Amino acid sequence: MININNLIERIIIEKGTEELSLTKLILSRLKDKPSEIVEDIDELVRGFGLGADSRGRGKRELLIAIQRGRFFKPCPGTKDYLCCLYKILHNASNCPVDCSYCILQCYFNNPFLIVYANEKDLFSELGNVMKSWGDEPLRLGTGEFTDSLILDPITEFSKRIIPFVLTYPNIFLELKTKSSCIENVLEYNGQGRVFLSWSLNPPEIIESEEKFSADLNERLISARKCQDAGFPLCFHFDPIIRFDGWENAYRKTIKHLFEMVDPKRIVWISLGCLRFPPALKEIIQERFPGNRLLYEEFIIGTDGKMRYFKPLRIKTFKFIYEEIKRFAPEVFVYLCMESKEVWEKVFGWAPGNNYEFGNRLDERCKLFG
């Protein structure tokens, strides 16, 4: 069981956030941790980056800061690959889980685990978006730049975002996690427009590559509790990682998934093979010496990311898709950031464009919400 109190060693407070309610809440939950107020975040980051493994150390340092950019953003997508056009709520950056393959290691210049305390601005911005959104579904996620729930025991963000979302009948909120931190969410029993979502991998990968995350059984027990409370579920096999014995490992993982949850309560399952910017390779080699993630056959895709050779991706997706369909013939499965060609060779069809892809997921949302 993850205890966020054990993962954070120090709290840094950006000057000007001291009196904000979220800052006070976090400090009350982590009152045994040393804290300090700083005026210049850029100077702090420059000094911190001089030490060894600043990325690893930064995950243990919680920075409470002001978000000066936008909270509401489109998914960055990937050139030449299909994207479902979902929207992101950027309420935090980085993650205390230390996945070796995490793209955030080379995405942000700031190594700290960051929570943005100016939530009044967040909700104002999202409210303004909804005034002009219209009647179309809005698929919204908080798990792009952080884990959606692992910080929830100290931030209680779910207790504010869920009631807000439920005031708008066309918002569908997906909370994606590798944790078992669902206690606050369970207070909102059976909300059909709030999807609880887990990233899944075999135990071999969780143990070797997803340090400080919940194990597979903890994730699935949490999923079943949410299902029993009436929440729809989503699952993401992403990144799928090939290793010696991967077929049997994923087969057992999929079997375990459907032993624990009802396929009829699953909104969707996504599949995505390991992919990363070339710059991440050096970071992985430096931070995780001897790591074997990079030993497979990779090419540079048209989006500039390192990807498994296309025939390997197709073979991998087909295997996992067929295993899922053995247990759940009706469940909706899609590929994340893949080409039409790969879709067609795996599923026998592909969305015509990003809008058609997004519309299919919108229709899935309506079935549950």
C-alpha cells in the first residue's frame, strides 16, 4: 500500500501561496515534514539541478506553486498518429512514482513534484471553457502530467473536481492512476460521468520499472471497489513492454483483470507500446544502469519518438487484443498514438481521422454517463 507521507521528504512553498487553502491543507497533512518558503523558483531549480540525479531527488521534494500558464489544455497528440482529442487539466506536474520509462523525465525542466495551489484560477478557467463549449461531450483527464490520485490523500483534489464536474452534464472525467488511493473518490458513490482508470502491466514490469507504484493486485482490488461503488472503469496497457516471456506475463495479467472486474463496467481499454523521445534514452541509462528496456529493436517514428519496429508492434498489439477479446468480446479497445496502418492490421479497421476517433469515445462515454 502506497503511503504518500513516506515518499515526500520536504515541502517547498512559493512565496505568495502561504495563505491559500490548498497550501494549508497540504501542510496539515504533512506537518512532520520540513518546509521552507522561496521567492525565486527559477533560482531554486538551477541550484537543485547541480546535484546528482536531480530528477530522482525532485520526486521527493513537493513544491507548492502558482500555475502561471493554462490549466485546461488539449492532449499534445503526436504527428501522423491518431489522437482521440481528449482534454487535459494540468493541476500538478511530475509524480512520486518513479517509472524508468516515464517521458516526464525529459518533458519538464523543473524536477520537483509540483502541486499548483491557485485552484480558484483553475475552476474559473474551466468554468469559462464550459460557457462556450456547447452540448458536445468533453472528455477530461488529469493523468497526463501527473498521477491523478496518488497525491489525493494530501490534496483531496478529487473532493473538489468531482462535484465541479458533476454540475456540467456533458463533462466526463477520467482519473488515471497507478495507485490504490481511492478513499476520497468512493465518497461520490456511483457517479457515471467519473471514470476510474488504471495503467496496467504484468507484475514483472511493475516490480522492475514502476518503483513506488501499487502492485497489480492492489490496483485491481481498488478497481473492483470502485466498480462495486458504481463507477465505470477504464484500463490502459500503456506502455506495453516486450521482454523474455512477455506473452505469458500479459496473458496472466489480462486473466487476472477479468477475474476481478466485470467487462460490462469497462468504458474502454487502450493499448500503447513503449515509445519515447531519443533524449530519454540517455536519462534511462544514467538513472537506471543495467536497465533492459532499451534492448529491443527500435526505430525513430515519423513523430521523432523511438518505437518498436512496426511489425513487432503489430504482433504485440494483436496478441494482447486477442487475449482481451477472449474474456470480453464486447469491450471497446483502441490504440493510443498509432498510425491508421497499424490500426487496420490489428483491428481490421481504423478511424478516418482524429475527429471520428474522438466521436467513438464520446459515444462510449454516453453509454455510461
